[in-house]
Amino acid sequence: MRALDDLDDKVLACLARDARATYAEVGAEVGLSAPAVKRRVDRLLDDGVIKGFTTVIDPAAMQWTTEAYVQVFCRGNISPDDLRAAWEPIHEVVSAATITGTADAILRIMARDVHHLEQALERIRQASPVDRTESIIVLSQLLERGHP
């Protein structure tokens, strides 16, 4: 993979803001022709810099307004791949990461309400060798960025 240049950074910033922008729209913003933008995007895809395009759904539109961060403490040693495989089918888990400290992983959970959150936590505990969890319910979202 070759290093990214300033134009790559600008193209990525445009796509992070609006993945549905046309090559012409991106080109107008970064100073390239539409075919030049397409070549860059194709290269960024081939190099694995762009992992894919997705739809981001507003959780509030689904009435999933309860958000929590859950620290997970596992029994024994379990690989990150095994944890990912266990939690990926649980749609309430919107992100998961292994972490330093006493917990093994941290999950970000979205749910309709506290009862729905409790049901999701039960599925999380059953899907992997979880010893215990510690949940923190979010009161107010102050800042959220889609990219660095």
C-alpha cells in the first residue's frame, strides 16, 4: 500500500461526509476531474483504505434511544476473532473493541429502552464466556464524529 497524499485525504474526507457524492461532485470540491476521482477511489478500494460503503441509520428513527457502554470481563482466554464472531449477530451491538485495563472488551449498545438493553445484555452474556459486565448508560450525547 502506498502512502496517502493530500488529494487522497481530501477525497476521503468528501466521501466520509457523503458516500453518495458523485465523482464529479467530489472532483469539484478537491480540484480533480470525475475520471481522476474514480481512479483514486478505485485505488483506495483496491488498497483496502476504503473498506466499503454502508448506510448509516439514525437509531432514533428506529426508536433505539437508549445507549450504553458495556465493559465485558471474560472467563479464560478468548481471541478477539471469537469475540467478534459471538457478538456480530447481536444487532444492538453497534461497536466492539478489545481494550487495556481489567476489562477484556468494551461494547457500545443501542436499544429501545432499558428492558431491551437488558435483553441484549443477556444475549451478549450467553454468546461468549462472559464472567461479568459493567454497564454505563449514556444520558446525553455531546459530540460524535464519523471519522478522525
